[in-house]
Amino acid sequence: MINANLKSSYAADERVLNNRYKQAFVYGSILALALFTLFGNDYLILIASQMGILLIAVVGINILTGYTGLVSLGHGAFVAIGAYAVTIFGNLGAGVIPAGLMPFVSVPLAVALAAAVGVLVGLPSLRVKGLYLAVATLAANFIVIFLIEEDLFAPWTGGMVGINTNVPNLLGWELDTKREMFGLIAAVGLVSLLAAQNLIRTRVGRAFIAIRDRDYSAEILGISLLRYKLMSFALSAAYCGLAGALFAYFYARILPEQFELALSLNLVAALIIGGMGRTMGPVFGVIIVVMVPELIKVLFGALAGDSAGAGQLRAPLQQIAFGVLLSMVGSDGLPNDPHPHPRPIPRPHPVPVGVKVVAASVVYACRCSPTHAAFWLWRASRVSFVGLSRTAWGALQARVDRPAHRSGLRRLAAS
């Protein structure tokens, strides 16, 4: 029996919709998003728009960390650059460029600026990797936020008080409602996801994967580490800059505090939970990261009401939930690793101390007053956060430092 999905050339394999399953998924997604845009209520439109913006940014991090094996904890800075750049370019071009053409000028400029800064931030990756590279990108995040808040740039960025964004106008069509903005975000998110998935089947994508598997072997095969590492940083930053531009248009006002370290950690957490190096990993990760706080808010509001004590308990419960989710990711490799390691015979493991403390605190919180419950859940969230950080870093290291795969290198050499 002949398989219709087999390809006879690289050109056929590199097409965006190269098999009927992918065609069915894309066309089904377009139909579902169109129906949701027309008939979804305002609350669901708001949540879905947040998912779409985060999805574009997480897809960019997946290119850098999932496919190239370079760890970054500062991609919130690129989102901030895209958001502020599209706003500043829009204000500077007002009265010079027609309003209907402004997004077609300001958005590409914002994306290009984010990519250029990504190249500068990626220069340390030529000498360091792992924890040291993560610290370098983290420093870049703090530097960008500091410059945004600096009084020297306050006339353009608004400083601590933020800046308003003009309503996007696409050839005379003003997107002045959240529903219309969701339609734009959904279209851009779907195209971005398909473009990233198709990128991995090109020669550039194969070079990224070869660098991730074993950079020394890739260099022996003739792959320029300088070129492809900086290219990976540029593409990843460009995706985040595009997400930042849509973020600015959607919320109509941007503040420096929206792009601090918490945003970068949420992006990395979504990638880890969904699965690095997978096309649909960012989709699943973003759904979980966005929906878990909303589900906790709804369930906790139904059980505890709108009292002040309930509001104090909600935030620690969200941290505990993220800690539990990341604890389910093994430190020796992600569950959906496309190249799993041979696993030893399973042995019973003792329950970690952090899990015991969290469980005991939750049980105690259910039996005491709201004030005491908030205190104990706060203590439990701190323990959970420490375990979360150690587990997430172990998963990243296991993913980045895994051994090379000869078959993948042979395919790269043959291409």
C-alpha cells in the first residue's frame, strides 16, 4: 500500500500544508476560530486573545530553546520592545503616514528592532550556554525595563505611568473592539505557528536541531555556529516582538510592570508544560498557563465567595498549581520528548519534603480561619516555588544536554 504522505524531494516536504492531516487541521482551525469570533461571549474573547498573544511569544521561545537548545529567561524584554516600538513608531508617523497604512509600517519596524536586539543579546551564546546564558538573558530583561522607566526616555515611553496606543487601522478598517482584535490575533497566531512548524523542515531548521543535539558535531559538518545561533535568537525575538505589538494594540495602554520577570517566567513555564521541540507544545502550554488561574478563580469564587480571605488565598493556590504541573515534568527528560532516553527499572521514590509541606499546609488551611489559611498557603507557595524552579531548570538542562542522534546528523549532511 502506497502512503500518500511520502515525499520525493525536499521542496515537497518543505511546503506548509504538505499532507491531508495538516490541511484538515488548518481548515478546521480557521472554521472554529471564525465561529468563535462571531458567537463567543466577551469574557471568552478576552481569554482567547490573551492565549493568542502568549502563543506567538512561546512559539518564538520554542525556536530558541526547543529546537536550538539555547536557554533564555529574558524574552519578556523582546515583548516589551515590540509593544513600545509599535507605539512610538505609530506616534512619530502620525500625520506623515496615512492611518490605514500605519500598522503595515510600524509593526514590521517593531519586529525588526526586536530581532536586532535579539542578535545583541544572543552574542554571549557564542561563548557560554546553560545557566550562564540564562543569567545573561535575564540581565537583558532587567536592562530593557530599566531603560523604559528611565527619565531620559520618558518622553517616548511614558516612564512609570505608561503610554497609550493608537487604535490599529487596517486600510480604513479600525479594530476598535476586542472581538475584532481577536480575529486579527487568531489569524496572526495561526500563520506564526505554521511558519515555525515549516521552518524546522528547512535547512535552517535542521541546522538548529543539529546545534541542539551536539554543537561540536554540527560545526564539524560545516554548520556555522555564529550564524545559526544568532539567527535563532533573531527569529525568536522577532516572534516576541510581534506578540508585543499585538499586546499593545489589544490593551491600548502599556506599562513597564506588564513586561517584568513574571512574564518571562510564564512564557518559559508554558513551553516546559506543553513540551519543548514540539509544534503543538506551545499551544497546550499556553492553554494550561492561562486557564489554570481562571479555573482556580472560578472554582474558588464558587466555594468561598467574594470575601477578602478568598482573595488572599487565590494567589498562593495558583503558585501551588503551577508547582504541581511543573513537578509532573521529569528532570531526566520531558514526557513528550521526541527522542526519549532509555529509562532504568522504576524504583519507589520517597515523597519529596516540599510535597509533604504543601499537602499539610493545604489540609491545615481547610480547617482554620482565612487569615491563618492565607499565611500557611503563602509558606507553602514559597516551598512550591523553590521546587518549581529546580524542576524546571533540570528539565531544561536535560533537554539541552541530551546526546546527539546520528540519524538526524546524517540527514543534515545529505541535505
